[in-house]
Amino acid sequence: MRLPVPLRIAARELRGGLRGFRVFLACLALGVAAIAAVGSVRESISAGLEREGASILGGDASITLTYRFAEDAERAWLDANAGAVSEIVDFRSMAVVPRGDEAERGLTQVKGVDAAYPLYGALVLDPPMTAAEAFAGQGGLPGAAMDPVLIARLGLEVGQVFRLGTQDFVLMAAIAREPDAAEGGFGLGPRTMVLTADLEASGLLQPGTLFDSQYRMRLAPQTDLDAFRARAEDAFGPGIRWRDRRNGAPGVAEFVDRLGAFLVLVGLAGLAVGGVGVSAAVRAYLEEKTPVIATLKTLGAESRTIFLTYFAQIGVLTLLGIAIGLALGAVLPLALAPLIEARLPVPADFGVHLRPLLEAAVYGLLAALLFTLWPLARTEEVRAAALFRDIAAPTRTLPRPVWLLTMAAIFAALVGLAVVFTGLMRLTLWSAAGLVGAFLLLVLAARAVRWLAARAARSRALRGRTVPRLALGAVGGPGGEALSVVLSLGLGLTVLAAVGQIDWNLRAAIERDLPEVAPSFFVVDIQNDQMDAFRAQLGANPAVSRVESAPMLRGVITGINGRPAAEVAGDHWVLEGDRGVTYSATPPEGTVITEGAWWAPDHAGPPEISFAAEEGAEMGLKLGDMLTINVLGRDIEGRITSFREVDFSSAGIGFVLSMSPNGLAGAPHTHIATIYADLAAEPALLRDLSNAFPNITVIRVRDAIDRVSEVLAGIAAAVTYGALATLITGGIVLIGAAAAGERARTYEAAVLKTIGATRPAILANFALRSAILGAAAGAVAILAGGLAGWAVTTFVMDTDFRFEPASAIVIVCAGVAATMLAGLAFAWRPLARRPAGVLRARE
């Protein structure tokens, strides 16, 4: 069976090899590979979380209680319905190492376990020993295991004694691997593990103390988890938090999904940069084929036949580029698996995952179609007369409307699929809008540079200055490379500039802005009978400038106006787990009430509530709404009578929900406090507080800031790697543009040599025009990247934005250097060619 005419012509032309399409393949393959690799890593982590869900969680299902342990009837229900139960208690405290009159102190996340721990997986200790041996202790003291980071920080060695609260423990081993480490999510302090029974004399688990108790269960494989959860909620009430093996570490999974989706969007930006190279490569190829197209039209070929011929060629090469990208995207995560796994807090099941590869293939196919249709559509404008005249390109600027509508539909499909695949509708739409805006800005910038260069070349100031006039004339002349260079380099630098601005502003918000207003210490678990002595001790210290305190409980908002809270307010963060709840007879100092009024100091009626104004508006709450809050297993109903401003950015005390005292004062609770003090006095203040009140936990705010900064540094590094991939793609496009212009430079150099120009002058001409285009691309990248950084910082991160000039200067210099290097790299051969041979070939 004979192939149709367009396919036969396409097959014959493809026999000539891939000359002219190396940039096309490289750009497409890199963009697809970046998206496929990110998707594969994300899928590997998700598969690992699913496979090891029970080990990560520490059981097939887990029930978490706040402020309390299970009552006898509740524990009996667990023992009767589960194959095995392990009780865990988790809280923050201070680990103290006495050394004479002084002591080393460190914040730690304490995990109290029982003899059944762990139900799944294994606790690996160094030196090797069983959990029972470690917790048995020695010398009459209970044993403990500790994170190596905390051991080093405290200067401890195995066999030495440290204190939690008022209880001494002996360090028996370092924790080499904690099977359920990822379940706890983000923690401010390294882990210390002890037996829960050994904490009874520590004074750390008093009524109202802030701790969580977890009851992890081993269930039969065929257990219906949803039905079991319903039965558990009937037995415990609505105040429990439930997890099961299907979502062993939901916080980690959500974080990985969101970061992965964001990196995919960065990868799409790289694919867009590559699209410029794809379009340029196709356009250059078709310009070379103008005589062939004209010949075909002379022989009677229709525009449709010619379009299908080259569409088939580009289609085959597109499939080849996508295949190369998919192979790289599948192999790279496998090759780098040991390095990636070493930095992950969760298991990952690395392998070839079809879903991310299919997504990357769809992205690549649509992007290639979008960027090749424009030059392909213009083949129909090539006339037969081009065979007899030196016509290099169609005269119409835009393709016919039908092609423009087709490209718009493809772009809409690409954005729609990105929304579906990433699940981040708002961020994806804004990213698409920003990308289109950057494209338009770069096109306008390229046109402006050409216009300015053309005017400058004709100015009197440059008369007699041959090199700059020639360079400006080349930049401003028709058929130049301004558009392709500014687009390719500008988009890559824009992404990098935006990432740089976002990273700097986040670090500034944490490392610079917060310490100016933040307290020195955040103190939790202050017992009611300790408050007077606590305040007296701080009041007598001249280094302390201010102390703020408030009673604190934890509660879960379970209902709004008699309906389940999630049905009314959706998945708002206030409803995710329990929240801090306080009470106060009068408005705390500095309270700004935006709506309604505070209750009377002696209010004795039904409980009233003051809610955070911003969060209340997001949840759709209004004055008079009834909220149901489950506190310590008891439902408390209250009416919203006021909204107030709550500023969480100051690191001070801020509660979403405050209630009239008659609603909460009788419940067991503790107090929290913030202490503002001189920096030099912080070590002594920490020592004095820990000695006087061993049960309280003192969190140094600057240490917490450092911990958050570490997490942000990892996120910034991941995003920067994605941006660098985009920049590399832009560099390939830039090299392709320089290579495509080599023929024109050869002819130009021959003419200039003929009229007496020296090699240094010609080289300076080429370098200057490259520098002009690089500076233009860098300048636009600063503007577009700054706008993108402002938008993300202000609307997504919800922090103040300040323009950071250092990275902007680096970007301009990088743009100039990159274009100069690429331009000069492809200027040596034109300079080496003899003018006579070049000019004869053009006769």
C-alpha cells in the first residue's frame, strides 16, 4: 500500500538526517524530562507512603486525643476491637544536662511509648540493642534514646544522665531509625524516647498540660477502615483525630504534592522557554526549504499538501524529542535515587511510574503543537515566484485567524490539563497569566530594542564610530535575531529572577523582620498555681521588658449553627485538627475589635465567643453564629458576639478563638506566655526559668526561626534547581539562535572584510550586538521577575515584598555574558572564511 503524497515527501526529506533540528530535540527533550522527573519523584514518594502507610503511622489506624489519655471504658473498647494497641504520648519539653552549678539545656520532642511499641517496623538504635533493653536503663534510673543531633548539642555520651522535668534518665543509645518518624510531621526539637510509665514522676503530664496521646492499633487486613472509624467515633465522641494506613503521613503527602505541583509549573515554564527554541528551529528549517516549497507549488501542490508534509516531519521529530525526554525523566530519578532517599524523611518506591510519564508526554505534545503551528501555518504563504526571486520569508506578520484560534484552543487545553494534573487551580491560572504576560512583555521589549537601536544607529552622536553603528544597525534591522534571543534568554532569566526574589523575601521575613518584633521566648505548660511566682520572677529581672500570658486549652470546632463544621466552612485550616482556645474577662491589651462587642466582665449567661476577623470572613462566619467546640471530649456551644484582628506574624500570643470565662474556666488547663528580653540576657533567663519551674517548656523563638529557615532553604533549593533547568533550556535556545545566524554573520563578515574592516572590528561588532540583546533580556527579566516575585510573596506567601537588587545585577550580568559568549562562539568560523568564496556562492 502506497503512502499518501505528503507522507512520501516527508519521508524522503527526513532521510537527510536531523541537521537543523538538534536544538528542537534538545529543547523539547529537556522540558519533558524536567516535568517527567519531578512527577516521577513525587509519584515514588506517594507510592512509598502508600506501601509503608502502616509503618509510618505505627499501626493500621490511630486515634489521637489532646490533653488526656483514654478513659478506662475507651481503652477497654480499643483492647476488645483491635488485635493489638500501643499507647504513645507526645509533647515538647526541655532536656537538661547538669554539670555542677551550670547545665546544658535543649528543646526536645518527647515520645513516651509502652512495651507494645512499635507495632510495625523496627526501632534501630546505636549501639545496637532492643527497645526493651534501652528503656530498662541502668543504675536504678530509667533509660532513654535520643536523636544524635540533640546528643551532640547537649554534649552527652551514652551512659550519662540527663533530666526531663524532675525525673533523671540515663542515655542508653542514639536513635538511628525511628520507624514512625514521618508521622509526627514538623517538630521544633529533636526526638527523645522514654517509657510513658517513667514520666509519672517528671511533673510533665499534669492536668491541662499540652500533650497528645495516640492509640495505634493493629487490625485484620480485611477490616473496613471507614466502618471502624465510625464505631470509634461513637465510642470516643467527636473530639478524636483519626488516621489510618491509607494516609499515614497526610502532612508530608500534602507537602510533597504541593511542592511537586509547583515544580511541575516551573517545568512548564521551562517547556515554554524550549517552545521558543522549537518555534525558531522550525522557522529556520522552513526558511531553508522555501525553494523546495516553491518548487512543489510550481508543480501544482496545494497548500494543504505542503502543510501536511512538514506537519508530518515535525510530528515525527516531536515524538522523537518526547521519547528522549521521557527516557531521561524515567532514568534520572532511578540514577539519583540514593541521593534523593538520603534527604527524604519518608520512604520512596523508586521505579518507572506511568502516570507522570504520560502527563509529561501530554504536556510536551501540546507545547510542541502550540509552538510549531505558527511557522507551519505560514508555509501556505510561500509563492511559486520565490523559486525565481530571492524571497526568504512570507510577508504577512500573522497566520490566518483559523490558525490563531487553533493555537488559542491548544493553549487553553494545556492550561486546563495543568489545572487537572496539579490540582492547584488558582496558582496554575496565575502562572499561565504570568507566562503570557512575560511573553508579551518580552516581545514588546524586543521590538523596542530594535526601534531604539535603529534610531541610535542613525544618530549624529555615532557618526564616525563604525563598530557601534554597525552593531546597532544589525540589532535594529529586519530579520535580526533580537526577538528569539530576548525571548529565549529573557524567559529563563525571568523564572530565575522570580525565584531569587521570592527566596530572598521569605528569608528576610523570617531572619530580619520577625526578630525585630518577636519575643525572646515562648513558654508553655505553666500551671495555674505557678503563674504568680512565674510573673514575680520575671518582674524582678531588669532584662525583661514585657511579659504576656494567657490561659490555653485545645479544642476542635466540630459544628457551626448545628451543622458539621466542614459542611459549612469546607477544608479551612482552622478546622484541621485542634486549635488553641483561650478565655478572658476583658479584651487583652491592644485588642482591636472590628465588629460586635466584648462580653461584660461578669458575664454569666450562655458562653460567648470572639473570633479572628480574617479567618471568620474566610469561613463565612457572622455575628450571632453558634459554634460547637469539643474540649477534652466535652462539647461547648457558644455564640459569636465579636470579631477582632489577630496578627500571627509577630510570633506573639494569638488565638483564633477566645471565649467568655464561664465557658472554659472550669476545664483543666495551663497557661502560655511570651517573654521579651535583652538578647544578652537570654541564656541566664533560660537557666533560671528551667531551674525554678522544671515542668515548663521554654522555646527560644530564634531557634524556632532557624528551624523554619532550614525547611525553607530546602524548598528554595528544590525550586532553584527547577529554575536552573529552565535557564539551561534558554541557554540551548540561545545557542540555537546564534547557530542559526551563523550563515548571515558569514556573509556580513565577508562584506565588511571586502570594504576594509579588520577582524577585531568585526568581532567587536558581533560582541556589542550580543551585549545589547543580553542587557535587554536581563532588564526585562528583572522587571517581570520582580512582578512575579511580588505577586507570589504578597498573595501566596502573604508577606511583605522588598525588591532585592543584588540578584537583579547578577541576572543582568549573566544575560550579557551568556549572549556574548554564545555570539562570539559562533563568530570565529565566519571570521575565518575567505570573502571571495562567500560572495561567489551568493551570486
